[in-house]
Amino acid sequence: MLSVVLAFIAACGVIVGLVEGWGAWRGLYFGFITALTIGYGDLVPTRPLTHVLAVLAGFAGITMAALLAGVTVRAFQVTRERLK
């Protein structure tokens, strides 16, 4: 599931980069910076489609953080159960 979320963020970023004329690498950078909710502001989408994709990348980043937190909590629970 995490791989799907990461691929979605990457795809959103690349599409935004290509539509905005930034190139694929800058788009990828934008996608992950947006997903991690850092948002430096050095790249700003200007078109309605890229605005929507940026919002979707942001939500995917929140989902990614929730997945990582859930996996971490579950790992701690399993470890604690094994130590008993």
C-alpha cells in the first residue's frame, strides 16, 4: 500500500511538472515536498488541473504519514507481545 501511495505522489508531481513546464525532476521534487507538507513555495502551480493534483498529493502525503505511523505502532505492539 505504501508503494502505491509513493507512486501516486510521484505521478502527481511529474504530471504537475510537465504541465507547468518545470520538467519531470522538478515536478517530482514538488510532489514530494508538497506531500511532506513542507511546501517551500519555490514552485507554485498556476493552473486548475495542477492545483487539484497538488491537493491530491498533499492528501496522499497525509495518508503516507498515517500508514507509517500505523506500521510503527503495530511493530511496537508485536515486539512488546514477544517480550512477555
